[in-house]
Amino acid sequence: MNSEQLSWLIRRHCVEMTHRARASHIGSDFSATDILATLYADVLRYDAKAPQWRDRDRFLMSKGHASAELYAALAESGFFPVEELKTFCENGSRLLGHVSSEVPGVELSTGSLGHGFSVAVGMAYAAKKSGDVGHKVYALLGDGECNEGAVWEAALFANHFRLNNLVAIIDRNQMQSLDFGENTLELDDSEGRYRLADKWRAFGWRAIEVDGHDLNQLKSAFEEAGENAKKEPHKPTVVVANTIKGRGVAFMQNDVLWHYRYPHSGWEYDDAVRELHERIPSGVVDPYASSGIMRVARPENDGEIVDDHALSSSWKSSYPEQMRRVEARPGTDERVHAVIEDKQ
Ligand SMILES: Cc1ncc(C[n+]2csc(CCOP(=O)(O)OP(=O)(O)O)c2C)c(N)n1
Ligand SMILES: [Mg+2]
């Protein structure tokens, strides 16, 4: 299966899993879907039938709330039956709402932000110390997760011990749970001269910035990271992937609502499936509805949508005016939202 096909299937499973389970984080799943698809289709070395194979690359999902997409990627890569995805978040299921190491292919239970990356750094260090050079360690972090102090301590450590067997990936979707990053704790400097990638460079890392939805760019970045030992022999690599939260379903994009909301029965679920089917890659069959959903029960008056989505970007109307610095444009592909007020 190629990365485009895997990417489509991951998104399709995420719609189904969060819908059935009434569970969260589909926006977070969607922003990193293309990253995971590239990793599992083109980059990571693994044996799905022997998940503990000694020479496997290690992948740690440090933003462990985006569990549905990881489970979907693992199931489609052969670690466990795809059918099991239907049990996501059910009582007794091993597919817990935050990433669980009970699941074949998962290296570490995650969800407490900052921890997964710290453990990844420790694993890379241990591999170096024991002369175990047959594999790399990868960790996927959210950008909001970079607000955690532990992340920067681990980044210093990786530089100090020259962990060139380590690749961090930042899902730079500019959002965290209930707001934009800029409104919460900024990662770029106030003049826009030093961006997140520059911070990592200053910490001794090699930083590569890419469009996190461009499968070719992602693949090249990981190949470049693999070449690291030749070019800059001592440095760990970070791939800063610029992404859109909710990418793939127009009404979910760049809207804080979809951090926690699941696609409800009716127009939300139907329209999400319909839109995915507009771009189904050849050779892929929808495991849930092979011919997609043709007619979407979209509410006739927009008022219903607004009521239903009172928590969407407009929810910030209750904020004091000086806090409303950034405004979303939901339903568009525009990643850089309008700054509507000076940040003073
Ligand atoms: C240590 C810790 N604090 C708070 C949370 C609650 N929490 C869950 S998701 C989230 C936002 C994460 O934002 P980001 O890392 O940007 O991930 P995204 O959903 O945007 O991909 C927060 C604060 C947590 N899981 N762990
Ligand atoms: Mg984020």
C-alpha cells in the first residue's frame, strides 16, 4: 500500500472510530495523518508479525491523544486486524482513547504531553550506549506539546549526547486544545524572525521545515534525516511539519471545535464521508461504505449549524477583546489565520 492510500484509509477509519465511540481528537488525528502514512508506508523499518523485532525503528506517539490515527496506521500495516478498530474506546477494548502499549506495534503508552519525547530521547541514548546502531528512534510531538518544559530539557540532552539516531517530528498545526498557539503560549518570537525551527537549531538540532500534507516533501525530509550521519554526523534531526488541524474535511479545518467534538450522526458524519470519497485514491475500497454517501442530510438553514457548533471559532466571542488576537477561518485551506489585533 502506498502512502496516499494509507493516508486516505487512516482518515476514513478516524471518522468511523470517533463517530462510533463518540470520542475526541479527530482534528489532531487529521493534522498528522499524512506524517504517519509516510512513516508507515515509506520510512519505518518494522515487521508487523514480530512487533518486538530487535532492529525495528522505534516510533513514539508523544501527542498520545491522537490515538485513533496511530491504531488505524498500525492495523492497516498488519499489526492487528483492521476489524478491531471498531472497538475503539469500548469497554474491554485494548484500543484506549490515549495511546496504549497493550496494542501491538505501540512502544509506549502516551498522553501526558512531554513524556513520550523524553522517553524517545532516553531510548536513542540507550541504543547509542549499547552500540546498537541498527535502528532509529522517531517521536511525533504536537506544537502545543512544545509548551512543556520537559521537551526542552530532552532537546538539550539529545544535543549533549549527539543523538544522531533520533528524529523528532513536530505537528505544527498552530492550535492546541481550545485555542490557537499564539493565544496560549507563543513558540515563535514576537517579531517573527525566529521561528520554532530556529529554536531547535539553537538547541543543536538539524531542523527541516516541510509542508506536513505533502507526501513527497515528507518522504524527502525523512530521507534527509537518514542521511544525517553523513552530513552532520553528530546532530539529532527535527522535522517541523506545517499542518492544518482537521485537514481533509473542510468543515473541520482550522476550527478548535474538532479537538474534542466527534462527527455526530446526520450531516457531520455524512458530509465527512462524502468529502473523503471525493478524493479516494485508486485501489482503495472504503471498508465501511464502499460506495460512499451520496446524499448528505445537510440542515436546510444555517442557523441549525451555528447552534450545533456554538463552540466553534466563534466561541471566543466571550473572551475579553484584548485576548482575541487570532481568528480562525474554518472550512478553508488557509493555515495562517488572520491576526486581527496587535499582540500588545
Ligand atoms: C501534561 C499534559 N497537560 C495537558 C494535557 C491536556 N491536553 C490534551 S491535548 C492538549 C493540546 C495539545 O496540543 P498540541 O500538542 O498542539 O496537539 P494537537 O492536538 O494540536 O495536535 C492538551 C493541553 C495533556 N494531555 N498532558
Ligand atoms: Mg497543535
